[in-house]
Amino acid sequence: MCADLHLKESEKQYSFPVLHEIIDLCAEKKCEALLFAGDIFDDWGEAKNLYADFRNALKKLPDSCKVYYLPGNHEELRASSISEMKALDFGSNVQLLHEKPFSFIENFSKDAELIAIPFQKDYSEYRNWKVPAKKKTVRILLAHGTVNGVTYTGPGEVKESVFDDHIFSFLQIDFAAMGHIHSPKTIKKGNTVAAYPGSARVCREGEEGKCFVILGNIPTLQPNSVPLITAGEFRVVSVFASPNGELSSDLSEIDVQPNDWIKLDVNGVVEDETVLISSLEKYITELKKKCRQVTENRDNLSVVSGILTHPLAKSFLDAWEKKACEYTNTNDAEVYKNARLQGLIAIKNIMEKKK
């Protein structure tokens, strides 16, 4: 199962290869079912534009692999109703599970039945839902929402779409395949294993670490997280600026993959930001040749006029330069660069106090 792919036209060249990798994995592992736990499209408009491409990608699956697609909150964005999804032809092998409050698939497999709960702002009425009695050995939940004890990593604060812990025991759920949380997490709720694969690709700044899908075996119900190579990673890379505005970090030392999103955290105390901006633009231009996206953060950069000519700063930098050659190990060199930064920040504070 996978979730939160957020397919969009503007990132089609990146996001669809991730979808193809998921499909190829299903075919290779001879999966009986592929579960999409919501937010496969970034909004209703993207769903309308891309559903045919999505359908064509799924044609690579063997006929024996059924596809269950549960809409999330993003499929509802800019749609008058989630029922509009019914008008889209996802293919004969895809079962759209958009009905609220739930859908029930009794013959999900020989040993398992499936309850599907699409995104809703409030699940508190679950005790009044007319859910059939459990008949199979295993009952699986496919849902899009927040489970207590799991941190939400999307935009804004979540005050809704939170599942009551008792819903799992009340509905007799053995395994919950969950979407909505953009980081992987598996927790136990009573006798229920609730697993989030996290976002299947890097959707937003800050989503660090690898992206995963979950492979599961119905008898054991042990989720196995498999990393997605084509998804790349979001990574923060510290870049040190010298007082003259030149970047002292070596681009060749950064291990970058083609689909990575790199955020440069620019640190330093500089005399003039003009030289730094020019150096940074060249640095970013070269880095963009190696990865998908580059952003920057200059919040930790200070511009202090006169820092290069201040006697204390000059003395400190001369001493620092003399010792720098002793730190050839990469980790030691980074620590030593940070020591220069901390020393310059201390001198900057002294200069500002004297003004």
C-alpha cells in the first residue's frame, strides 16, 4: 500500500516515475492488491487532468492484482463534492472507495475483508455506522486521517480528521493501512497495527528521509517498508560563507541524487552580501544540474560591515587559517568551519555592543 503521492501536472516528470516504480514493485512481488490510502492527486483539478495517465500506468499491473483507491482530503480540494470522482474512468481493475462514511469489501481476499473510510472531518459517529459483523479471519482498514500518537507533517494545524482510539477495537480492525501523515510510522492501538507508509514522494520542504511503500502479508500482518528509489530525498545541507562572501563549502563533497530536493542552510558572518549572492547563485546553478530542486535559507547569515578590517576579527581569522590545514578529515573540517562561524558571531556581538 502507498499514500500521499500528490500527483500534479507541474511535477509530472518526477511524480509519475514514482508511481511506475510502485506498480513495478507490485508486479514483481505478485501482489494480490494495491491499496492507495488517499491524496493520490494533489487536488480535484489535478485528478481531472491526470486520471487518464494514472489509468494507463496501472495497466502494467497483472489482472490478478486488484486496485483499491480511497480518496483523501486533497481529492476534495476545489471539488463541489467527492462524488465527482465517480465520473472519472480509472479503469476496470480499480475500485473507487469514495462512499462516506465507509465502504465494505467482504471478499477482499480469501482470509480478509476490507473497511474503507475516506477522509472526513469528523469520525465520531462511527458507533452508529451499520458495519457488518466480522466474518473473515482478518479485517483490514483502509483510511485517510490522523491517529492519536502520530505527528501530522502537512501544512497547518490539525484539529479534525482524528480517529478515536476506540474505533479500531469497535470495528474489530486487525490492520489499519493509513494515509495523510507524510512520514512513515507504525503504532499499536490495542490489538490493531496501524501503519503509515508516509508520502510516496517528497511533496513539501522539510519531508526528510526516504520515501516508502508498505508490503504486507495477510496471515502475518507484519508491515514491511520498502524504500522508493525514484522518490529521492529532502536534505538540508549546511553551507559556510567566509567573511569575504566566498562559499567555503565544496560542492563535490555533497552526495546528491537526481531526484533529491536540497535545501542549503547558509551560515556565516560576511562583510558584504553582494559577493555572497553571486557565489551562491553559481553554487546553486551547478547543484541544480545534479538534483531535482534547490532552495536556500539565509536566516543564519549575518552581514556586518567592517568585519574584515576589525583588529580582533583579523587576528582570529589569521589564527584560524593557520590551524585549518590540520583538519583534513571531512567531519573535523566541518566542525572547524563551525568554530570559525561561532567565533565570528561572538566578535559580531562585541562590535554591535560598542556601537
